[in-house]
Amino acid sequence: VVASVLAAWPETLAGATAPQDAGRVQAWVVGPGLDTDPEAERRLTGALAGEAPVLVDADGLTLLARSKPGTWRTPAILTPHAGEAVRLFAAADVTVSRERIEAERLDHARRLAEAYGCVVLLKGSTSVIAAPDGRVRINPTGTPWLATAGSGDVLSGLAGSLLAAGLAPLDAASVAAYLHGLAARALPGPPTAPDLIRALPGVWADVAGT
């Protein structure tokens, strides 16, 4: 994976350093392409034990669901779809079906945010962003076209970059979901992940009025 990324984007910095030894880091995105082995678990634990904000997605959510919700001091965003939310709820000793979560998305996003003490972006054609203090936002730009391979990774990277730029987790997740949806709507058909990445600068410029 690293070799492919470096071939496409040679300016990328890559290394095998543990999170706690990585030096100055503005934000972590943990999960896409991570795996779920003990080393991956150590990396997730290390990121959550630090001070930089953390976004957890994909394999990171699988790792997180293996134990009861912990406490971490760093600001965090979880980005589950409904199936991943089922497993996160189970780790918090709450039994709920995927169908129930889909039918009551706002309520379950809020409950999951409260259980884990962090912002939750519950992904779907209408994504819901919830904070642990009860605030909830509904993204108006979603589209079923975003249910494609790699789309969630783009969303995570976008939200992570906004965290690194200094946005609070609720705002970073909300803005990322909004721009992600606009990028999909700007394309002529179901987008691939590279399509979304290429569309984002134009969407950003339109929103910023530049």
C-alpha cells in the first residue's frame, strides 16, 4: 500500500514510527488499510493515548469494538456505518440491530457519541454527526452514490485534514461530510475515490467563493 501511495504522490511522508514516537503531528487518521493484528492495535492505542486529535475508521473501528469504551484525553471522531455501529454498541453492552439504527439514525448517533465520549459521524446517504454533549447535525448533501469502495477513506482523510487544520471534531466531521457530498454531486455518475479527490478542490473553491 505504501509503495502505491508513494508512486502516485511522491511528496507523501511515510514511515513505520509508532504514534508516540512520531514527533510533531497535527492529527491522526487510524483505520483505513490498517489491519486488525496486535501491531495495529498498538498503533491505535498509541494514537488515542496522545494529544493530537484522532479519527477512527474502518479497521480501527473493528479494533475499538473489541473492548468496552475507554477514556482518552484526545479529541476524537468515529466514522461508522450502521453495521460498524452495531459492533460498537455491543462493546458498550447495548444490543441493537442494523435495521433499528438505520430507522432511527439521529437517536443512535447521539447515543453512540455519548457512550464513547466523542464525535460520531454515522455514515449513510444522509449522514448524521453527533457530539457527546447531545448536539446533532444532519448533512444535507449526501447521495447513495457515495456507497462505493474507497469513498469512506476519502471522507476520513478529508475530516482528518480539517482536524489537523485546527477545526473542532464536530465541525471537522460536519464540513467533511458536506464537502464529500458536494464532490459526489458534482460528478456525472457513481464516483470512484480518485474522482472524489479530483472534484474536491473545485467544490472547496465554490463553497469558499474563490
